[in-house]
Amino acid sequence: MGERMTLIRSDRYGDLHVAEEQIYRFEKGIVGWQNITHYALIGIEDTPFFILHAVDEQLSFILIPAEKAVLDYGFEIDDETVALLDAKQPEDVVTFLIVNIIDDNFYVNLKAPVLLAPRSRAGCQYVIHDRDYPLRFPLRRRGEAGNAGA
């Protein structure tokens, strides 16, 4: 038959049917929610945004791929995180930024990106300590000065 689907009943988004390969294991959780370890990544149609929704809880985050939000964003991840993600090469890891909406303005968290490894289906929130990235960086629309836009 078809691929195995999981149903997430979301108060915010309704019933979400996700494929097994959309579910990521966050062994260490996300900052503030360390006890929640399984999330599904769901694309939002016709936008660069994604929903990262807990499989068994009413918790979700809006994400955007880092390359769609900012220019010249980079950092090194430590060996422990490489092992946690089971990453063999840099291309194995996709960097997403958590989007916050405050007073109708969009901001991304550059200090603590979400790292996903599609091959191993592992994920983590990685806090960058060796660079001075902000928790709230304004996300501008395409064509505005300052970044790549969304």
C-alpha cells in the first residue's frame, strides 16, 4: 500500500497528515521544551515557511530556511552536535530559523537555529556561542535592503 502516515491533531492548524520521513527526533528537545522530542516538518504551501509541529503535543514553530532569510549567515557546529545529527558532511544538515511575529513584524532567531538532518531524521536547536547573533533579527520582504528576504 502507500507510505505510512501519522495524524497530528493540531488546535492551530487542524488535522495534519505527515509522512514518516517528515518526522524528526530531537533527542535534546528544543530550548524551553526539552521533554518534547518528536516533531514533524510541514511546508506551508506557496511560501518559503514551514511548520515544525510536535507530534504528540500542541506546540509548533514557524521556520524558514536560513538561506531564504539572511545573507552571509554561517557558523561551525561542534562534534557532539555532528554526532547527534549523524551528519557525515555539511550538506547533510539543513539550517532553519525560528520565526517570531511581534506587532505584525517578522523576526528570525539567528542565535539558536534549528538544524535538521533529513538522512538520519534527527534535529536539534543549536545555540551559537562564538558569534554575536541576535535572538530577534528583522525579516524583510524580498527587495528590501538588509537581507535576502522571504
